[in-house]
Amino acid sequence: MKMLISLSLVLISWMFTEAIAPVTVSTTESTITWKAAKVTGEHYGKVKLSDAKMDYANGKITGGSFEMDMTSITVEDITDANSNKRLTDHLKSDDFFSVEKFNKSSFKIKEAKSSNGKDYQITGDLTIKGITNPVTFPAKVEVVGGKITATAKITFDRTKFDIKYRSGSYFENLADKLIYDEVSLDVKLVANS
């Protein structure tokens, strides 16, 4: 009798447990675009995904993570080859992302809230230069023909990740040399369900 009750409880709990199905994220179709501003303008470019996972259950995202290859960072707003290389190399230096020491950055979902499976409030851990800080941001998910596309803008304060170069929070009298602390990542993850 005890065994029958135990078996029944296991079956009932199994029936009410959401089946979390990992979906395959395409690192070639997915994109991450970075943008940073300074007093005299802004710069933007791309960074490649080296890995990404998405957990999808009952028509909703329940978890996931992605990893960025910081060695792949590019600048797209500067057309002059020498100026472009100079900024790209500077972004990879210790003034910014210290790519030689920290060639990967990542994000891991801790909580994904949604009432309709389309509009989300995502909370998770962003890790840059080995430093992890929580971030919360809105995201949108669209499912068309078995393809799941999740888009979000993650905005973070670069100084919390030890990127203080020309920050007005740490240096005075920068005038037009000031670089704002806020950096944004436009993330688009494409997965097949």
C-alpha cells in the first residue's frame, strides 16, 4: 500500500511538473550589437556569440544563458581602417575589456517573468572581466514557424565591471574627452524549437 501511494505521488508530481525543453540557439543567426556614447558622439559594433542556450517550456522561456567572444569585438561606425583598428585594439586593451585576460563575457537568466509568453522582464547575472553584477531588462519573444526569436536591450554601468577609462564618475575635468558610463547591448537570439 505504501509503495502504491508513493508511486501515485511520483506520477502526480510528474504530471504537474513543466517539461523544460532546451532549444538550440543558432550562434550564426543570433547577434549582439554594442553601443557606447561620449560627449562628442557614439560608437557601436558587434561581438560574436560563442555559445547560447535557451530553456523553453509551455510556450515560455524559463531560463538560458549566452556567452560572448570578446576577441571578436568590432567597431562598425568608423570607416577609416587605421582609426577603426585603433579603437578596436583600445577596446580590447586593459583600459576597457582586457580581452587577453578575459576573452569571454556572459549572461545567465535567473528569472524570466511573462504573463503572455511574448513580453518579458528578465533578471540575471552579467559577467564581464570576471566581475558579475545583476541586471534586469525587458525582452520580447516571437515564435514563427518553429523559430523562436528573443530580442532585448541590456543596459549596464561599465564602471561596475572595472571599466573606468574616462568615466566622469572617477575622473574630473575630462571636458569633451568624457565617455559615459552607460553601455547597451542589443541582443537577438534565434532558436529552433
